[in-house]
Amino acid sequence: MRAVNAGNLPVSRGYKLTSEDYLRRAVIEKLMCNLEADVRELAIEFGQPQNYFDPELDRCQMFVSGGLVYIEGTRLRVADSGRPALRVIASVFDSYLGTNDNSKRHATSI
């Protein structure tokens, strides 16, 4: 309250987002809200090469073989059967998950 009353922000720390963070956030948001995302289109929109998410699309193949996801070109679409696993599917695009830095930024799914 003292900080606010003094005209300052009441924040003692935060994270500075990179352009990659914004791109990955857009992909995850599209998947979580619309159940689909064209990763080529988003990569180009954010100034990245059209094949930027090829490694992630390769990792999503396990969801395709399980019938949870459809991949049509560079469009990833979550099947109805994949909705319960949506958070796990979207996590493929989170570059902070699976890193060894001990600063957890998000809760992991079970």
C-alpha cells in the first residue's frame, strides 16, 4: 500500500518477456482457447521462419498417434478426445518447461 500511495508500482520483481515468449504465448493461447493453431502463420506473423515450430510439431506426433491431435500441414487441431490433455499438448510449445533452471514459472500438470 505504501508503494501505491507513493505513486509507485507495488511490484518487487517480474519477468521481462522476449519476442519468443510473445510468440509462444500466442500459440499456447490459440490452442487453449480455440483448440487449434496454425504455427506457420503465427511464426511468420512474429517474424520467425515458417518452419520455426517443426521440432514441436514432431513432438506432437505422439498425440496424433493417440488420436488426441490432428496435424494438417502446419495447423494443429485438438480432437475432442484430446481436450482433457489440452494443457499437456500446449506445454510442448512452452520453452520454460523441462529446463533445468530451478526457477519454476508455471505449475506443471500431473
